[in-house]
Amino acid sequence: MPRQRTILLIDDDRQVLDLLEASLSLKDYRVVSHDDPPAALNYLKNTVPDLIICEVDLQRIDGFQLIHRIRESTRAAYSPFIFIGAE
């Protein structure tokens, strides 16, 4: 049996996270979501997801700053990354 793929979602809008999580779970992905960027960074210290999907315009930290921190300081430095935005 193939390994279930993990997707990390990062967005400060809980409704967006819930919608994406429900949609991706239907496609048999394991979805982990965080509405707090520091919590997501902490999660990534020990975990390497298959894909990271992140809002560009986060309230606490800019999405570009967040990906820079992920690339510098986590095991997920080489995980594929997709930005999403309200626009």
C-alpha cells in the first residue's frame, strides 16, 4: 500500500483552512493545518510534509518571510511550496 501524502496548510483564516482541508482529505491526503505561523515552524522542526500550501498575506508574518525561515531552519527546507492569496 502506498504511503499517504502529507500536506501542510498555513493560513490565518480558519474558514479557508477548513475548506482546503475538507477538499484535500477527499483526495486521500493527510492534511495538517496551522493558523499560527510560529506553530507551523515548530511543527516543521520534526516533520517533512510532501507539500506546503501557505497564504501570502499572513497577519503575523509575511508568507515570503515564512518560507525564508522554513528554508533556513527546518527539516522541510526542500519541501515543495505553493502560495495562495485572497486576490
